[in-house]
Amino acid sequence: MSKADLIVGIQWGDEGKGKIVDRLAQEYDVVCRSQGGHNAGHTIWVDGVRYALHLVPSGVLNPKACNIIGNGVVLNPASLIEEMRQFQHLEGRLFISDKAHLNLPYHAYIDQAKERLKGEKAIGTTGKGIGPAYADKISRTGHRVGELLTPALLCESIMETLASQQAILDALGVSLPSKEALLEELEGYKKALAPFVANTTQMVWDALDAGKSMLLEGAQGTLLDIDHGTYPFVTSSNTVSAGACTGLGLNPKDIGTVTGIVKAYTTRVGHGPFPTEDTEEAGKTMADVGKEVGTTTGRRRRCGWFDAVSVRYASRLNGCDQFALMKLDVLDGFETVKICYAYMLDGKMIETMPSSLENVTPVYEEMEGWGKVAGVRTFDALPENAKRYIRRIEALCGTKVGIISTSPDRNDTILL
Ligand code: GDP
Ligand code: IMO
Ligand code: MG
């Protein structure tokens, strides 16, 4: 029997999960997504070609790997169908849980209408209907992928749900499809997706029982977790490692090595507190050099220094065995680099994560920068100051760095 290794975002998402899953997927039989939806944007570069994945697991570029979209995902069929067009021969190597919940166009309209109404207090969601789709699931008014196999029944059922929510939808100004249009849409989804719908819970058990190797691909990041993130500026799923169990039907004993994906600095897209944000020259340089533009929404990401307080917290929450330290090359050429090792809150210095980051200010230490790590492929070839930066992160966060990434390319990756 084997265990499932896990990749989890440690900050506010976009740490580089896609690159690492793709790099490691060459050695795995099965790659699974367990939560989130098409709010995720995972970028992979292979031989100068860019792939942006939203729902399809990042193992898809390994033709031998089987890819599973688990029950914890909220699935937008139109987005998935569009994404699947980039790849050939997916039948037999892509499976979607029949228990995953549907994220349909009206969820996005509700999401966008609610954000508009919130005005200045908006979360800055991706507008993809993630919150409303999960809200339907938790309210037990959701619809599941398995129901796509009987479109007429599903259509009836959705119309009933919408009728029961009519007053709210009217107040939000959300217009709904006619029954005929909805049925036609659902029939199209069935035609495209029926061959991929499966009992993936049993599949993941069978795979582990047969000794197959399995990699679980987290979406978003720990600080966006619905319970443990910077609420309410979070997403609507459990992004921490524990969420991968419920999102696939695994138990905690099924989990093997946990790798936390950490950027060498910090980014955030959308609103909410960000103690180490740098709105001056340094942050602008990080954004430009790191090409920090959202993969899903094209929004510019906010940038700032490495925050060891929140990373240490995230490492403990996820049970990280190691970190993959990403985008170290983006800090190339900085004369000095800063690490936040504590916060000031109400006049006191704290080194642990408070339940809100609204009123904290960062306490920094400063280190000498280094020349160039871009494209470096061995640890020994890294400049001494870059090695010192890595060792300092390990010491402050209590987790060893096992992987270092020095460019977007699959091959510019140091495995220690
Ligand atoms: P994900 O959501 O965690 O998969 O990350 P995204 O794909 O949204 O954002 C990470 C971005 O950084 C992508 O454009 C990657 O191609 C890029 N990237 C990943 N690793 C590195 C690296 O080590 N150096 C540089 N310069 N870019 C990287
Ligand atoms: P990947 O998997 C970065 C952010 C949004 C917003 C908040 C809520 O690529 O790392 P939502 O649409 O989920 O209700 O938005 O969460 N967000 C992400 N930020 N990377 C992501 O995914 C994200 N998915 C959602 O910007 O602040
Ligand atoms: Mg992303």
C-alpha cells in the first residue's frame, strides 16, 4: 500500500504549485486536485510553451499519469471543456468525481453581483462563482457532477432550486436562463464530460492499495483557507493539507510527504491585509521581474517581503516535511533583502500568528543580497548570500528547504 504525497500553497496562492507538480508528476502514477475550482491558475512552462491550468491537474503533461478531479472541487463544466481542448487523448487518463459540485454560470453572476454590492468592502474574488457554489453545497441546495448524466432531471432540479432563491436573485439583479436554454446547456455538458465521470473515491483507494504513487495538488494557499486564512478575505474551501483528505475521500493515514510551496517573497491578489506588502520600488521590482500578473484574472499581484511568521504558522498547519522555495531568481540583484521575523501588535512584539492580520506591523531583519541565481541547477552553484537566505528561512520557519526553483522552466529546479 502506498501513500499520497501532497503539494500545498503556503502563502496567498500563486506560489508556483503548477511548476512543481508538473516537475514531480514525471515520477507519479496519479495526480489529483481536491478543492477549489477554476479560480485556480497554475502555470507550467515546457520547452518555451506556456500552459495555464485551472481545473485539469498539472500532471496532464505527463502522458503516463492519471489525473483526478476530486469531490471537493467545484466544477464549472464550460471552463473544464474549454481547458480540455488543449490536450489530446484525455479519455482514460482524466476522471471527475461524480460527487464534485457543479459551479454553473448563475454562481458567477451571484458572485459578481455580491462583490459589486459590497463596494469598498469587496473581497476581490476571481468572480468565478466559487463562494456561491460552495454556499449551495453547504446549504444542501447544490447539484453534483453525477447528475449531469440525466440532464432532464438535473434541469428540473436546478429550476426548483432557483425558484426557491428567486427573491434573493431578483434583489441581486441576477437574470436566469430559460428552462429550454438550461437543458440545452446541460445536454452539451453531458456529451462532453460523461466519459470522464467516475467514482473517484474508490479509484484513489484502489490506486493506493495497488501501490501506485499519488501526488495531491493543492489550489490557492494556506492564508486563503476558509478557517485558517485572513477571513473574510479568503476563498471558500479548506486549502490546507487536511482539506485534501475530505476533498478526495482519503484518511489522514493515507498522506505521505507534505511539500509546502513558498515564494522567496510574498504576493497577494485581491483585497485583505498583507503586512509585508511593499508599495514602493522593491515591490514594483518584484512584480515586474516576477511577472506578477494573475493567471486567472490578469490582475496585477501585490508584492512584498518574505513573512516568516505566517509561513511558520502555515508550515505547522499543513505538517510540512519540506518547502519548495520558488522564484528565488526574482530577488537577484537586490542590494539587501528583508525577512519579517515578528509582528508588532498593540505595542507588543509577537512571533505567533494572531487571528487577524489587520493591525499588525512587520518587524524586519535585513540581509545582504546576491548576484544571480536565475537558471542555477545545483545548490553548490548558488552564491553564498543566497544560501544564507535559504538557511535563515529554514531556521525561522522550522522547516527544511528540499526544492529550490530558479526560473519558470521545469528543468531549472534544484532537488536537494
Ligand atoms: P500557482 O498558482 O501556485 O501554480 O502559481 P502561478 O502559476 O499562478 O504563478 C507562479 C508564476 O511564477 C508562474 O507564472 C510561473 O511560471 C512562475 N514561476 C514559477 N517558478 C518560478 C521561478 O522559480 N522563477 C520565476 N521567475 N518564475 C517562476
Ligand atoms: P492558485 O491555485 C491567488 C483569491 C482571490 C480573492 C480570494 C477569494 O492559482 O494559487 P474566490 O474567487 O476564490 O472566491 O476569491 O482568493 N484567490 C487566489 N489568489 N491564487 C489563487 O489560486 C486564488 N484563488 C482565489 O484573488 O482574493
Ligand atoms: Mg495561480
